[in-house]
Amino acid sequence: MPRRRTDEPAVPLPEDNTITVIAETFRLLGDPTRLKIVLTCLEGPIAVGDIAKATGASQSLVSHHLRLLRAARLVRGTRRNKQVFYEAADAHIANILADMVAHSLEEHEDDEG
């Protein structure tokens, strides 16, 4: 495989405002409870009570985190009667998290070796 020159970025560097949005997204996902919530939402629309059961967090804590995650466009809610069901906002979010889970499960050889 050809090696990339170290002075050539793999992806063009985005504008500062885009970098800020990306950094905020990773900051939000850096909280274990919020990460569990988003991962739970990857399986499809799910109610707050079911998210709370799956994550072991209280409904009020889940609701608080969902407000932050919605504002960051990481999840979206759909109202059905008196309940709101949450799911990953789009395929980008699902793919990022699925790739990170797969990456974390890989066995890594020492790069030095």
C-alpha cells in the first residue's frame, strides 16, 4: 500500500466553524451515558423509558441528555401520541459509531513491532 506523505492531509482541513462543530460532537459523545443513549438509538426508534432501562440511567437523566443530543443533531425524535421515540439522526451518525465500535473490538498489534 502506498504511504501518504506526512505533509499531505488525508482529508482537506475544514473551516474553523466546522472544526468547532466536530469537536463539540466528540465532546458530547465523550460522556459514557450519552454514548450509551446514542448507541441504543441506533437500533431504531425507541421510547425514553426503554432507553433508560437499556442504559441503566434514570428517565430524567436520559431526557436531559436527549435534549443535548437533539440540539447537536445526533438524534431525532418522532412523537407518537403522547410518547416521543428517538433514533440516530442519520446514517452518518450510525456509521461513525458502528465504525468506532468495530475499531475498539479489533485486536491491535504493536505498531512498533
